[in-house]
Amino acid sequence: MRTWAEINAKIQAKQAVVWTAAELKARVKEWGVARCARTVDVITTGTFEPMEASGAVLNLGQTDPPIKLRQCWLDGVPCYTGFGAVDVVIGASQLGEDEGAERGGGHVIADLIAGNTVALKAVGQSTDCYPRPTLETRISKDTINQFYLYNPRNLYQNFIVGVNGGDRTLYTYLGPLLPQLGNAVYACTGALSPLLNDPDLRCVGIGTKVFLGGGVGYIAWEGTQHFPLQKRLPNRVPIGPAATVALIGDAQQMQSRWVRGCFFKHYGSSLYLGVGVPFPVLDEQVIVACAVQDEDIVVPVMDFAIPRRVRPSFGLVSYAQLKSGRITINGTQVRTAPLASISWSLEVAEILKSWIERGEFTLNEPIAPLPMDRAFLSQDGLE
């Protein structure tokens, strides 16, 4: 029906018809697939959720005399310094070293994006070309050369629901799980989630341009733990964690509203991140995929009380059930709660829509597809 070039020409002429995924899902019921496909050019999706497999790369700029960093801390959070003289990498889930620290790399990244200064302390390896032994200063995003996010695993295509069938509260990456099935927590936004609207990854790939933290980012590679071979329903939606992507973007252009450090009690730090992905309406199949509803997507309910990689499941529930506020497990009504913000996810899609309508954001045709045959390997041979 359309090519990437044709869609971009309409965007540049400010003539593109753009709908959010929520608008498409509501309209396709009345209009049908064919009419929607003839009408709309781009569909935008968005999410705002914790993505702990995120991090930032910084180049500090060289000192006089120069230094070769071998240990570095930003606001007390350890960084990796093995790439070059003054290149620093900080992970969102890295905790500060102070006893009882409830602040980590996600908070440092968010502070820098907000324009705040952070304390830098470093130890160097003294050499003939890098004689300086130590460095203490304060830095901001305006006083360093590069500051960009590189996130090795974002945008899980579906995930799990966490519950606790044991006798004590468990503190997890989903937050506190109350004993005796006291609550059920889910992280994915269901039918709003970007990759669930493109289950076979037809519209996204390496080079896809996205909304990342309030700025522009790109899909750099497949994400870690990318598992497109996950079992799928007839509508091609996976029944558990499947595809992921690695994202990259200039953090100096991002907005603090869409990048928030957070801390999960007795677990660690993470980073709330707003990500939006546009889909070109190349054919009717794009509409079919984006028309998926919460009742069409299921997710496994996993018992975290069993300390195994493969945990017992209480079966599958739909996102429509999860968003109703309660699910039934073994005859028991269990309260549900999302980690993701549904309203902020909708807002990400709306902002991306406005950028495209104003001709400020064109679409990138991927330079290479994401693999659809990647298996999931584990270390099951270890005790």
C-alpha cells in the first residue's frame, strides 16, 4: 500500500495522518481493517516503565596533567572505566557503596539529565603518558564531551506477573510481593506496549528511530535475552518474555520528566524510562497487528516463593483481567498493580504523534532486521 519513502514525504509535507495505538484500537472496531489502513499513515506506541538494563556512557574530557582512570565513582556509585583514559560507564542498577544506600546509577543518570551536578571521584593508573594519580571534581552534562544512554535490554515483548505463595514478603525487581498471594504485580502495559503491536518485528529493526527519554534514540541491536522463539498465540503474540531491543540516544538532549531514577526496597536501583516507537502503515497487516486488545494478550503468573529460574506458574491471565484490578488464582481474588504508568505511556505516544504531525520526526527504515530465530540459553549446568 505504501512505502517508507512515501510516508516520510507526507510527514515532511505535514500531511501525514498519525494515530496513537489507543486511537487505532478504538477506531478499528467501527471502521474495520481496510478503511483504517487506507486512512492512517503512522501509528505511535509508548511506554513508561522501569528498565534496569540501562546505562550511560560518559567522556569526561582530559585533565592537565592527563589521567588514565582505573576506578571511578559518581555520587558514590561505582562506574566501569575499562574502555579508555576518561571514558566512564554507569549502569542504572549499580548501587552506591554507602551502607544502606538507596541511590544508584539510575538516580545519577536522571540527575545529569535534569542538569544537576554530581560528584566525581577517581583513581588513575600513573603512566608516563597519564601521570595524574587522582581526580575529584563535580560534573554536569554541560561540562563533559559525550553523555549518551546505551541500554542493552529494553522494551520486553511481554513479560510475567509476579506473585508470592510463601509465608513472608519477598522483595523483587517487581517490588514487594506480599505473602499468601497478597498481590500480583505486572510490568508490561499490555496492548499499549510497543513490541506487542509488532509481534513479528516487521516494522522495527536496527536503525529504527524512537522516542527515548524525551529525545530521539535508535534501536542499536537486538536486546540481551532476546527470545523471539517464545511460544505464541495464533495472533502471533508471545505468551511470556520474548523479543527485546538495545537502545541508544543522546542523553544531553533528553528531558528529566521521562528519565527517573527509582529504588526497589531490599532489591536495588533502576531507571524509569519513556520510550515510544512509531509504526509505518505499509499494509493492512500492520493494522491487524496494532489492533490487538488487552483481552487478546496473555501472560504467565509466576510464584516467586520458589527460588528457581523456572518457577511454578499459576497459569495464564489476560491484560484485560490484570487491568481490572483483580485476578483469580486457585479460587482466590488477588489484587493487581502495574509497575508501568498507563497514563504516561499514553502521553509518550501522543507526544511522538505530535512530533510526526509537525514534520519534526521522520521514520527510519531499518538497515537490518532483528533476528527471529534466537534461542534462550541458560547456565543450568551450574550448581
